[in-house]
Amino acid sequence: MKREFYNNKDFWAGMMLIGIGGTAIFIARDYQFGSTMRMGPSYFPTVLGGILALFGIYVMVQGLRSKEKFKSKWPLRPLLILSLSIIMFGVLMDVAGLIPALVVLIFGTASAGGEFKFIEVLLLTLCLIGLSVAVFVWALGLNFPLI
């Protein structure tokens, strides 16, 4: 049996969607489902997880039919930097506040790419911090510590 699907990009995209949908359904299983007219806390994640899983099956089947392969290897450096930036954002939100967490997230994700320009990233960081503080702290009234 040939295992050609291991290098098929749509197969893995479909598997990812099925995994996320299945996880949403699994997590929501202990909550009350309700009905369409009186939705319980499990209704939306279960329905959305089911839709994601169905899309995942469709994408996976289309990938197996097209036999389109990966064109290159996965770059390890950006994958690690992006993952660490997101983890550091989550940790710094509790420890340092919203502004330092956003600085680390934006500079980290920008450095994962090949075209890092400090001035552009600094301006983008300032704009995104201003927008985030305006939307989440002032407009929505979320209790995020800024620093």
C-alpha cells in the first residue's frame, strides 16, 4: 500500500479542520445542548465543530483526489518563532500587561518573516497598541492591565 497522502497538503488541512471540530465537540459535550430556540452553552461549539469537521472531510477528500503534494519542506525557524511569540503573549498578559505582551507578539511574529524592517514594525506596533487599547480597554471595558 502506497502512502502518498502523507505529503498531500489538502489532506493535512482537512485533518486539522476535523481535529479542531472534533475537539470543540469533545469539550462541549458536558454542557447542556438546548434547542434552536433556547440554545444552551454547548449548542454553538457543537454545531460549529460539526461544520468544521464536515468542511475538513470535504477538503481531505478533495486533497486525496487532486494528489497535490507539498512543494517544499516546512521552515522550522518561523514555526518556532511564531509559536513562542504566541506563548509569550499569553504568559506576558498575566505577568506584564497588555502593552508589553503586544510588543513581544508583534515584534516576534514580524521577525519570523524574511523582511524585517525595524521602523515599519515599530510603527505597526504603536498603531496596533493604540487600536487594541481603544477597542478592548476603553470601548469594551475589559479589565486588562496595561503595564
